[in-house]
Amino acid sequence: QVQLVESGGGLVQAGDSLRLSCAASGPMFSTYTMAWFRQAPGKEREFVAVISWSSGSTYYADSVKGRFTISRDNAKNTVYLQMNSLKPEDTAVYYCACATGRRPVVPAQTRGYDYWGQGTQVTVSS
């Protein structure tokens, strides 16, 4: 069982920055593919970014490419999402997810992830 705890959300203005953190339990964090998703009211959960366990390669949704950066610190069992140039349409609950077992995942498919955090609210005012 892996527990994921997100933090760092809040209310900001358009153009501001926020950094989200997701702390994972257990000693196997370095073998997990980690991802961020988000869900706005009345909408489906959507993929934001992913970072692989092996090479640390990253992949982003087109809507956030160039503004958001995903990174990980294996020594701290933590994955981050640096969000710059925030827009009102970025408003959502942001969820951290992990895929265990050193296996490839299709980044945008929620069913490929084994564990999810409880989410942190990000609200961007115009």
C-alpha cells in the first residue's frame, strides 16, 4: 500500500506561480512512475504531467507544456509540480498518482495508476 499526500495548493491570481508537492510512503519510491492529474468541477479527470521512474523522462499535456514542470526527489520520496503563468482555466483539484512495478504506463490513462492522493485545490482568479 502506498500513501500519497499532496500539498501546496491555494488561491492565486492569473500569472502567478505555485509549486505542488506529493509525498509518497514506502521505500520503493524510486521505482514508481509518478504523475499529476487534475479535475475541474463538472469535468473528467485529465492528465497533466508524468515523470518516469527509470530515466526521469517527462511528458506533458499540451495545455500546460512550457508552463508546468514535473520533477522528483527520490531521496525525499517526493514529486513536484511547478506551475508558472497560471491561468483561470488551470483551476481544479490536482491529484498525484503513482504506477508501481517498474512497468510502462500510458501517461494519460487513469487506469494505469495504482494509487492516488486525496487532491489539493488550486484556484486561479482572473
